[in-house]
Amino acid sequence: MQSINELNNARRLSVGVSCSVAERKHAVDADAARMLEENDSNSAAAEAAAAAAGVPELSSLLQELRYITRRVRSDEDKENETNDWKFAAMVIDRLCFWLSSVYLLLLTVVFLSVAGS
């Protein structure tokens, strides 16, 4: 079942109301998660049907596909977290650069004004 926020985000996206990139990404992620949950339940039913039909190869193949899907999902989650940390590091790096630049500029101005008199 969709939450109220997800419904509002989907409604805003479909109407064309401006929203942030993070909101759009969240809406897309929610849709992807919902589709994966549906696929997991469908694949469980397909595996049960394959086992009942006596096709062990199909059951084994479905188990391997599930493993691959979980692994890809896990890798994507790790990559997203890494990207978030890289972005945070870039912001801190830029902040330190500007603070150092302003400090050096002020120090130079003070030094030159004291040395000039």
C-alpha cells in the first residue's frame, strides 16, 4: 500500500508541479521497490509451480536469479551510499577551500596594511 506522501509525490509529478530532484528520486525509488516486491512474490509463485511440475532446473534458475537480484540491489545501495559520502566530502572540501582563501586574503591585507605604515 502506498503512503500518503508517495501518492502526493506521484500526483505532483503527473500534474507537472515543480518538485525537487530528491523528491523525484524518492518517487522513482518507491516505484522501483514496489515493482521488485511484486516480482519477488511472482517469482516465489513461479518457483512453487515449477517445483510442483517437477522441473528442478527452473527452480534452481529462479533461486539463482533471486540471488543475483539481491546482489545487484545490495551493490546499488552500497554505490548510492558511497556517492552520498563523496558528495559530503566535496561540500566540506569546498567549504574549507573558501574559508582558507578568505583567511589568507584577510591575513595578507592586514599584513600589508601594518607593513605599509
